[in-house]
Amino acid sequence: MTLSEDALKRLADVVALQPTKNAELQDRWGIDSGSEVHSYLESELGEYYYRNEDSLICATPEAARLVEDEGLIEGNSDDGTVHVPELQAAVLEVISGPDEDSQSVVSVLQDLRAAGHDPAVEDVRSALGNLTDKGLLERVRTTVPTFRLVVPRDELDVSILEE
């Protein structure tokens, strides 16, 4: 299957953001609904993605090779680099480490604002959820959900995806 330039760029997003959700791709691609994302994936990228056991969107190994060969992403998803949007990268900079007390959404929001960012609380909640899905954060169940890094910060190699 030959992909258009737009489809290749979107496939690169799937590779970089995996495992991901319709909503994250919807935001990234500027699409109006999750069902439109699903339709696009099925019609344009059907042989290059699958859903894992948690129903999250993942790229096939062939998709990773293709976008790397096209120069859209350096290295594949197994190269140790975490490819995330800017807000998620900022969260990884401020959130508590694996040996520290976990933080609530509001606490992370306050730390982000102290670091010069001004996201909406819903965006922070979404970023925390996406980073948890990627296995980078641990969700600690208390009265309110709290989060912390799974691995030490100095072991993370973070690459910010360009908009």
C-alpha cells in the first residue's frame, strides 16, 4: 500500500505516540471526533496499526520501519526515546520521581505553572492519563488519583513532537 504524504505524517504520529488513544490522535490531527480518527485509521492506515489488549492504538513494526526510512522519526519505538507532545514533556520534567510522594492533577498543574506553562486542568489530566498508558507514570490510588514517574528522570530520553 502506497501512502500519501499526509498519511505518512499521521502514521509517524501513531508510531511516536504509541500506545495512544483516538482522543490523542484527534487532538494531534485536528479532527472533530474519535469516530473520524477510527475511520481514517481503518481506511488509510489499516495495515499499519493494531489495537493492543487495552484497546490502545499501536503501530506495526513495518509502520515503524516505514516512517524511519522516510526520515519522519529517528529510530523506532524501541530506541529508548520517548516521543511526546510538548505538554507531556513538561509534565515529565516536573512530576515527582519514583521514590517520591505521588502528585495529584492539581499539584502537577501548580508545578507546571511554576515552571512557566499555563495549561488547562483538563489538558494536564489528559497528559497524565496518556503518560500512564505509555508506562511512564504510575497511577497511585488514593482518595484522588495521584501520579509519579515509574523510572528515574535521568533514565528518560524525551523528544518533543513538533506540531
